[in-house]
Amino acid sequence: MKTLRVQYFAILREQRGQAEETLSTTAGDAAALYEELRAKHGFTLPVARLRAAVNGEFAAWPAPLKDGDEVVFIPPVAGG
């Protein structure tokens, strides 16, 4: 079990109802963590539409997570 800090932006923040949370998980990588959170919070975006950053750097979905990591899920953003 590891403790992670997760931040949400844009539609994910709206769907979660908050910008961040600290949680305990057994997820081994960012993809597994997102799928766990998607089931728990009802996120509508599939993992293929997101980017993940771990400790301030973009990360590949299968990169392993460690206790204390900060994970950010970044949805597509429309600009203008």
C-alpha cells in the first residue's frame, strides 16, 4: 500500500468536486491508479485521452509509482 497525492484539472476536477486528494492505493502505475479512481469517482474520460505527470514530469502510463509520489492527471484542454 502506498500513499499518493493526486491533483485533478479541468473536467476531472469538476467531476471529482475537488482539486486534489491524498489516498492510499495498491495501484502499481498511473494507468492502474486512474482506472481505480475512474471507477470510484465516475470519471468519464478514458485513459487514452489523458496525460499523466508524476512528481512534476510527464510519465509513461506504465511507469511504477512509489509511496509519496504526486500524480497529476491532465485532460485535453481547449484554448482560445
